[in-house]
Amino acid sequence: MTLSIIIVNYNVKYFIEQAIRTSLKASEHIDAEIIVIDNASIDGSQSMIKNFFPEVQLIDLKNNLGFSKANNIGIAAAKGEFILLLNPDTVVGENTFVECLKFIQTHSDCGALTVKMLDGSGKLLPESKRGFPTPWAAFCKFSGLYKIFPKSKFFNQYYLGHLSYDEIQKIDVMPGAFILVRKNIVDQIGGLDESYFMYGEDIDFSYQVKKHGYENYYLPEPHIIHYKGESTSKSSINYIKSFYNAMIIFTNKYYSGLQKFGLLLILKLAIIFQASLSFVKHNLIQIIRPLLDILIIFFGIKYIASLWSIFYHHQENYFSEDSLNKNAILYSILWIAVALFHGFYDRIIKIKDILIILVIGLILNLSIYSVLPESYRSSRVILLLSSVFVAVYLFAVRFIILFFQSKNKRNSPDKSLNYLIIGDEHDEDFVKSIFDHNQLKYSIVKRLDPSEKFSETQIREMVKILSVDEIIFSSDKFQTLGVLDYISKLGALVSYKIISKNTQSLISSASKNTKGELIHFSIAYKLTDRVYRRQKRIFDVMYAIFLFLFFPIIIFFQRNISAYFLNIWQVLIGHKTWVGYTRQAQEKYDLPYIKPVLFSIYSDQEALPNEILEKYILTHYAQNYSIFTDIHCCLQNITNSDIH
């Protein structure tokens, strides 16, 4: 066998469908095999691969072993003379494998190679070629100096800026998204170093290829799309820690002396700096907004109390300053806690949601007020008047957010985008149906037949004249090579999407730093909304605390005391949830992922007469999730909290 294509998958069901489909096309005239190693995905990837690609060898792992270990499992199963390590979020052209094999077979010094990568918006990915990390290269990368001097050999050693992206080059580091290597070299090296879990293994492997006397090559043609559909965002703290820790492993393994000390120092400073930056970027607004709202409501309540003192009691400071401050702080925190719980900071909520926040907040405040000691009470009138102030304030905030969003029409969900489709009438109908299903505003300004040839200039003119925002390609009717060619030439002129009929989806990517965008047919499950997931988590914690506090009474009804406390602990630390469905049911009916459950939402599985009823119950739970459903189920099982 000539070629073994190894793809490690982890929860990118809709992207790997494109990777497999285009890989099958690209290997039609090659004696090749495709091996997919699934790292315990929970998105239904396994069943999709089995149903649509029976010719693919699927190795279904029960745990996420990481990228290196999973690839080594695939390598051990491979029969090909050449091994291709391919990311699941890539799209290859029909000629990709043929051209790459031709090059490596005719260049005896070539141990491994990679190709030019574009993101889903047509932009070049600079990590298509890289240099080995050194203290200076790392400093220029982390400080941003390489951006100021992008083509400098001195300042941009990290991305080998002095080497053209449009010419064949000998390089140091190949990206893990696409590495074609001779099998005998992999055997000499011993596979990928399993010390690396997710990042850094490509640098280590590239180093080992050169260490064994071979060259790593970069080819400008053919090129591929790399969507960045992986689960970890480049700006997340988890990515930063994983990436830099991988660099530390590499440094400790291959460097020594002053060079090792300098690189480790820079890496550790970079972890601290970028993790801090990431935390501020992702959490500052989320933290500041509620705190600012609490502060405004606090001073609003104090001002209301002052006005009421003058109006009703005819003196400015009728209420005790100490009790008033405590009341105002308590009321403010409760109002914002209810708003946070109901999703006020996660989305543009509807007017009815604000009314719900007001009613629940008022009931909670009045309930707590009624049990406060007399010395801590101020006045129920102030509490009622403060609810009016909170109502006005929340409506004002909603109006301001909507106003500023309307200013940025391009990014507004209410903006109708113009689409150019390259496909047949069935493709156009499919796009319309998927947009309608997701309630998106759109306008299909033109459809081009894939059999017709349109030059880059013609497409550019159409985009300009018709004000096209995105081009949608049919994956069935249009050759992948043609898609790659258009995206490469047009670049970031517009955005792009590719139709995947098998998984009923449209996929794209905005940039190299963002995960791929996905639009597909699906039920609108509330359990995919972080507001409802937060509510579910809060209930889990509160119910666990309730069971712990009242265990002297409830414990008499439990069969296994140790299991009772173990379940409470596992829920508290987030390893389990009280109510839901099993992972088997989740995969079977393509439901949103939830933690392992203690109680099924129906008490007796044997009582269900058929799968139709089971699917209805589970789908209804995920689609219309309510915290009251969990409460009802838990109360039904309160004497059985030791269940495993």
C-alpha cells in the first residue's frame, strides 16, 4: 500500500466529514487507506463516520489520549509506505496527495513535507512553515516584533519570514495539520513523542526528522484549507498553558546551558503575560458589567431612600445609614444575581424576561426582608420603589445595547447578508432551507452553475456589483481543487462556506484564531444554551448542599451511605449531574452533551413501550429544559440518592 492517511478526531463531527470526503476524492488513483482515531468524542462523530464512510477504518477510543498517542495508534495500524498525519478540520484538493507523493518520491533527501495552508476566509496561515524555537525567535514572536519586520530573517525566525511562501523551501518545523512522511522514518524515530498531549509534537517530530539526516520541505502547491475547527480557541487560557508547556517540554529535551535558561525564562514569562491578558480579555467585561450594575442600583436605592425620607418623613436622613447601606447592598446583589441566573449578561433578552427577573427578584427581596432582624430593616416601600428603578434601569441597558448593535449592521444577527452560490438548484434549495431553519436573514443574489468556468476577474466583478458578502460552494457538484483555487485567488475579499450534504451543514472559518463556523439542521435545544446549562449547574450544587445539610433525616432512607456522600461530592465538583440521560441515549438521538447522570428523567426504563416514546421524552427534556423538571425528578428520587 502506498499511503496511509491518519486523522485524529475530537468533537469536530461536521468538519471531519469534509476532511474524509475530500481525502477519499484525493486518493481515488492511489492505493490508500484512511484511518480515523476518535479520542472519545461526544458529538456523534463515530456514528456519522460509520454511516457515511464505511470504507474508513475507525478506531474508537474510550478516553481522550491526546494527539500524539492517538496518532501513534493510527501509525501502528497503518500499512502504507508513506504516512500522512492530517487534521480533521482540513479540506484537501483532488491533486493534493498525488503531487505530494510525486515530490517526496523524487527527492531522496525529503524525509517529510507539508503544504501551504489557508484559513476558511482565504488568508495565508503563517504557521505553514516555522523555525525551531530559540530564545531570540521566541522573544520576537511573543513581543510582536516579527509583525513589524515580517520578512526579516533576524526578527522573524519563528515563521521563517525571509523564505517565500510561493516557492519550495527547506524548513525546520512542519505544522501538525499536514505532515507527509516516509513510514520507515517514522519507525526509526519511534512515532510521535507522547509526552506532548496536544501541542508541540509537530515541532519535536520535525526536529527528529532532521536529526535522522533528512530534510523537511514546504510546498506552495498544492495548498489546503485549515478551518481551525478544533475545540480549543487560541485565545483561551487552556490553549496558552498547553502550548507553552509543550514548548517547555521541547526546551528541556533538546537545549542546555544558557540557551535553555533563556528560552525557559521567556516561555514562563509569556505564559504569565498571555494568560493574564486572556483572563482580562475574556472575563473583565463579564465581571465589570454586573459589578457596575450592582453599584448603580446600590446608589439608586440610596437616592430613592433619601427622596422618600424627605417626601414622607420630612427629614433627609430618616433611615439609619448602617441599615440602609446593608439593605441596599443586599437588594442590589439579589437583583443582579437573578439577572445573571436568567441570562441577562449572555444575550439580548426579551421584555418578558426582564419582567420575570423583576418578579423573581422582588419576591426574593421581600422574602429575605421579612426574616431580617428589625434593626436591619429600612422600609418595604423603598424595596418596592427600588424595583421600579431596577425595571427602568434594565430596560435602559437593553435599549442601549440594541442601539449600539444596530450601528454595526455587518455583525448584527438582523443583518441580511448577500450570498453567491456556486452549485445547482438543489444546492440553492438546501441553502435556503438551512438558513430558514436557523431563522437567519439572507439574500441569494446569484447562483452560478459549477460546470461553467468563471475567471477570478469575473467573480471579483460579481462580488463588487452584487455586493456579495459570502460565496457558498457545493461540495458535491464543485471540485475541491476549484474551491481551493477560488479561495486562494480571491483571498479575504469575501467570506466562504462549503455545503456538506451528508451532515446537513454549512462550514466556514472567519480567521486563523477562531474556531470554524457551523450552520446546520438541528433542534434548538435549551441545553446547548449556557444560560440553561448554568441554571442546571446551580441546581445541581444547591440540591447537593440540601442533601448534605439534611442527611441526618434522609440518610435513614438510603441503601448505601458511602454512595450517598460520594454522589454529593461528585456533583459538587462537577463530575456528575443529578438529572438527565445517559451518554448512550445522547449519541443515539444526537442530543446535547451533559455530565454522567444519577437519575434518569423517567423513573423506569422498562416501562417505556418503544424507542419513539424514549426519543420524545429525552428530546423534549433537552429542547424544553426547565429547572423545575430537575426538581420534580430529584424529589421523586429523594429516598434513592445513593444510586450509582
